[in-house]
Amino acid sequence: PYLWSLIPGRLTAFQPERIYSSNIHGRRLQTLYDHVEYHEYCLIIIRNENQQIFGGFCSGQLANRTKTRTWFGTGESFLFTLKPERQ
């Protein structure tokens, strides 16, 4: 719920769709790009081997990364790190 609250409000009415999973599609960065690069908005969530969770929200197509040597997207893009809840 917290992470979803950071997504622009106009997008939260839509149901998120998983379009890439390393368990299903493999662990090549190019494969990730192939699956997500033409989606206008993308939320990437990564869990590393130390079980740390981090990622980012991109408000522009990742395909734009090869068209420019500068930033792309809008001010809605962000990076994040999640910490486990205290029990």
C-alpha cells in the first residue's frame, strides 16, 4: 500500500500487470528491457540475494534510454528502497 501511494493518482485506478519476472523470463538485463521498454509507465521492483528490496518508477518509455544521453521521463519518476516492518 505505501509504494502504491507514491504512484501518480491517475494511474492507481488501473490494475498493475506483471510483464517481467526473472523466475519466468531469466536474469538478462536485455530481456528485462525487451519486456518493458515500450510501456509508458513502469514500476520495477528488485529483491537482491540479501533479500533487500528496491526499485524505481519510470514515467517514460525505457526505449528512450538509447535515444538520448540525458535524463528522460517526468518529475513523477522516482527510486525507492523498502525496509521490513518492525514486529
